[in-house]
Amino acid sequence: MKKVSDAFVDFALDYKDYDRLPPEIANETKRILLNSLGIAVGGLASDKGKIGIEMARKMGGVPESTLIGVGGKFSAPVAAFANAELLNGLDMDALPHIPPIVIPAILAVAEARKATGKEFIAALSVGQELARRLSKVLLSIMTASIMKYGKTPDIFGNSNEHIIGAAVGCGLLMGLSREQLLHALGISAYYCSLPVCRDWEATIPKSMVKYVPVSWMAQGAVQAAEIAGLGYTGNPDTLDSEFGFPAIYCREPVWSPEKVLDKLGEEWFFTSYHYKPYPCCRFLHSSIDCFYRLMEKHQFSPAEIERVDCHTSAFVAHPDQYAVNNQVDAQFSGPYCIALAAHNYKPGPAWQDKAALTDPAVQAFMRKVTMHVAPEYSEKRKKDMNTWYARVEITARGQTFVEETDFSWGSNVDGYRLTEEEQKAQFRTCAAIVLPDDKIERAIGLILHLEDQPSLEELMSCLSL
């Protein structure tokens, strides 16, 4: 069997040309861009995103790449840093968390290198696919542990490995040779941050770094490719060596080169994104779906609801679901999100606005909501890994009203996928906090026809003031 690093780089070089991409792959890349770039603009509503912008202005650099939302050009690594914080600021980015690491890095390099829309789409498709193949294996640690023990492993990472796919995609746009791409891959693997997601989960209040420092991963991906192009070397065999990346990053015995490389070049895995209609952890979405359906069917007022019981997966990312002291706490609190839905806060930046965080009505309603572990979740998940089972019971009007679902809205399952019109609406909701309507509509059109663009200049202009 070919080494993982060699296979990754050969795949990247084989698909660096847009015309080699299957049409459905190019379309899915535009689809995730439409989703992600709107969310990144909306990320200016988060303190996490604002601080990312502030830090970028401190770092500066040669004017190459645009800061989303606010404009201004900075060095590609710096723009990648800030835009990653923006994209992850609302926690509305699709699962797995490839977009906030891979997209800002490759976007910044594409703009700096004056790549065409086609070149950008090709590099981004490759970067996402390599990232997805790594996470398809490495994230299984988290899923298996939750299903077996009701908690995540003591040591694990969540999406850190995506830096490797991002670095290879950046290297393609920089025109790196095969040898240089191997070094970029090796350097980025060494740049990968510690797998300390469990430590973050146990911390209250929740920190802004969240489950992975997306800004450093995106910046590091750009820099790994840049210094490889200057002749800096890494270990090109780190994905294959006895003491390399998998041995350190992957403490559980799940690493499988065979699974990582399975049908590489024949089947694309990144297209299985689960999109988020709500700005919060995906583990909460199916419960929110059920709550909304019950509210629509029965038109409850918040006052007449006595209690809400949500039965779904074991959830340990926020130890105290009623402790909501900041925006990140809010993203991982089921009671808070249900309370927002009850009080008609529109999903998007408004869910994490200071007005929502301090709303006495929301705080009071949270105490009516209880999260439970549903035994059915694990059983259904064993049969179908796309399942996000939830059952919600609302006690009101002297009765108990029940709604359940096997899948959450936005899942990559027939009947649950977001339509293009729904994605456009989400883009408008998120971008409207900063951009005027004409820029929003122009940006949507440019993203959906990105292959026709000679550069990213007009798109980036539309994405910022």
C-alpha cells in the first residue's frame, strides 16, 4: 500500500485542475462556501470574531488578503487567522469542523496569489477531502466513546488534523512541487495543536478557543505551505512513521491508513457535510427541531409551557447547562437555545447578542428545560451514523405533547438537506448585521458562479464594507 503522505500529495496534484473535478464536487464546494462565508460575516456578532479582527490588525503584514466583514488587506496568514475566528465565532459552521480551518487558509492564499475561481474551487475541494479523510478516522474516537461510555475520551482532538488538508490546498495554489507539498504536509502535522478537547469540555465558563484553536490552525496551514516553498523541510513521512503524527495525536488505537486511503480518487467524502441551521453545538439541533415543530403545531405561548424535557445523546461539552455567562456558553446550552426558540429569537447572530444573553424571560424559561440521555440514541446511531435522535416532551395545558426525530434539519439525509434557497436565506440573515442588501445579493451570485470569476477580488469586496 502506498504511504498516506504520498497518496495525499499524488491525489492533490491529480485534482489541482478544475476540469478534473466531477461537477457534483465543484458544486458542493460552492455550497459549503455559500454557507461558510455568510456565517463568517455573521461572526462579527461574536466577541471571538471581534478579537480575531483586533489581533489581525496588530499582526498586520503585507497587504494580500481581505478581512471578511470589515475589509482591509493583511498578509495571507494573518487574514486566515482572523477569518477563521469569524467563521467559527457563532458555532454555526458545518460538521465536521473542516470549514473554519480549511476555508480561511485556502481563501487567503487564493486571494493573495490572484487565483481564478476555478483554481480556488479545485484547491479547496482537495483540501477539504484530505481533511475529511483524516477526521473520518480520527473523530471516531469521540463518537465511539460517547456511545459506549456516555462521555468523550480523556485525551482527544476535534478537527485539529484538518490543518494538514488546508496546508496541502494552500500549497497547490502556491505552485509547490511534489517534494515541497510533502514537506508542507509534514510541517503542518507538527504545527497541529494538542488534543485537549476534553480539558476544554470540562471548563466553565467556556473558553473562546473552544474544541480547537481554528485561527492558529488556519494561520499555521498557510505558513507551513509558505515556508515549504522557501525550502524549509518537515518530516514528509510523519503520517506513516512509527513515532509520527498518528502515534502522538491518536492515543486510542483507531488509526487506519487503509480507511484513510479507501477509494481515494474514486469517492469523495467531504460532500457529506451536516449543515447547521442554528448557531450552537450540533448535538442540540435535533431537540431544537422537535421543539420548533411542537410550537408550530400547537402555538404555545412561553407562559403556558410548564416544562420541556429533551431526550437525546449524552452531552458533556458543557457540564452545567444552566450556566450561560458568555457567548460560547450559549452555544453549548440546550436550555438556553430552547428558551430562545420559545421567545422567537431568529436563529443566527441574534442568538448570541447581548440582549439575548441578558434577557430575563430567556433566563427564567431555561429553568423549565431539562436535558436527558435517550437510550434510543446509541441504538439508532449504531445502525446509522447519520442519526441524531431526539424526543421532546412539552407539558402544557394539562397535557404532555411529544415530538421525535431520527435526523436533524441540515443532515446529509434525504428529506433533511438544506435547499439552496434555505442556504441563501441563512446567508442573508447572517450577513445582514454588516453588509447592505446589494452586496449580499451580489456575493451570493458570485459564489454560485465562482468558476466564472477571473479572481476573488470582486467577491472579497462584496464580503466586506
